[in-house]
Amino acid sequence: MSSLRGIIAHRGASAWAPENTMAAFEKAVELGAEAIEVDVQLTADRVLVVLHDDTLDRTTNGSGPLNRNTLAQLKDLDAGSWFDSKFAGEQIPTLKEVLVWARGRCRVDIEVKTRTAREIPVQDFARIINEADMESQVAITSFERDFVEALQRYCPRLEVGLLISPLPP
């Protein structure tokens, strides 16, 4: 079955828990989601983390560009209180953490953000998926055509998709 079918929780159960956090992913599965959609970005020390925005201001107690922070700096941030005080202390997860958690629970639709797709070699990206033993449980999407095509050539078994913006009328 294609991983882009069924109930997909966009950024997890983001109406019930802070988006792109483990709490949101847990809630999505609890509510019956068959897949979660996550957004990945690259940190200053080249670790893939799960966060939609390229800045920290909206969904954490940090500020400024995500890519100017190391993983250690990001792990010190609170990614839950902005949503509700009961989520205080939620952290920005790494892609690896999410994939390990999701194995056997749900599929994962990974949107690779534009800057990240331009900066991470497809081999490095594929290695993270392979090490988590998630090749059959992921779909990778991006607005970056070159990244999608290169990933498809490098790992033909991975499900990939090209995202497009709405066409002008």
C-alpha cells in the first residue's frame, strides 16, 4: 500500500498537541492515523530535526533561524508551551527519533524543506531511513525537484513525490 493513502496526520495531531512533536505524533496514532506528516530541517551541526518553520519563533521559546542552532541548543528549547502549558518541556525531535518511534506504528510522510534538500546529500538522507529500517514505511516529498529525482535514482525502492505550489489562475 502506498504510504500516501489513508488517514495522514499533518504535523501529527496538531489540533490536539503542539505540531511536529512526539506528543502530536502519539496523539495522531491514538486517534487512528495511519501515517504522520513531518517537516525536516537541517541544524547548524547538520542533524535533521522535525520542525515546519525555518525560524524558531512561532513554535518554540527560541527565536531566529533554526539553522543557526546546533542540535544541543535546539534540545534546550521548549516546543510545547506555546500550544498549552501541559506540553511544557516538549522538545524538537530529530528525524531519527521519529523514525525509530514510528517503526511498526505508522507510516511517515517526510517533507524535506527546500534549504535542507539543497544542502543534504541524498546518500546521507537515505542512510538515516535505512538505519531506522523504515524504507517500506516512509514517503519523501519536497518542492526541490533535483533532490526528489536524485533520491529516486539513489534509492529506487523509496516512495518519493514532488510537491508543487498552486498554479496561477
